[in-house]
Amino acid sequence: LGLSKKDLPHHLDMKRASVLVPLFERKHDFDGESSRQTSSTQQYQSNLHVLFTQRPRKMSSHGGEVCFPGGRQDPEDDGDDVFTPLRE
């Protein structure tokens, strides 16, 4: 699925990173109080959702930011663009 470093010779000196964009469906039950709260936007509701993560606030770079799961490849990832975000 991903490209290995040998496939991209002009990128050999660059650090590789990968993210996962997890999509999932969830059914909504708009009754009672929840329907009153969402009635103005209910016409735009969708069952499709995206999962984000929040980086720990104590991280030295981009601490507390919301992001997709993933990150920089580690040597044990063996250049696998799919394994990297799953590990993260």
C-alpha cells in the first residue's frame, strides 16, 4: 500500500511519516433532549465520523494539538507506511 524508500530515490534523505484517517459509521438517536440540542443542525447530520487524537500537552512539539493518528517512522517500522500509524 505504501511506497518504500527505494521507490522514491529523491526522498532518501527525508524523514518519513504516515497518518491514518480512520472513518467509521455511528447511528444517532435524536430523541428527547438530544433532538432539541441538535434540531438546528440535524439536517446536516451524518453517520460518517472521523477519529482524531490529541497529542499530550507535555510534548515538546505541537503539544495539545488535535491530529490524525500517526507520526514519524521508527527504524523498527521497516519503511511500512501502514504499520507506522497503527503503532502510534
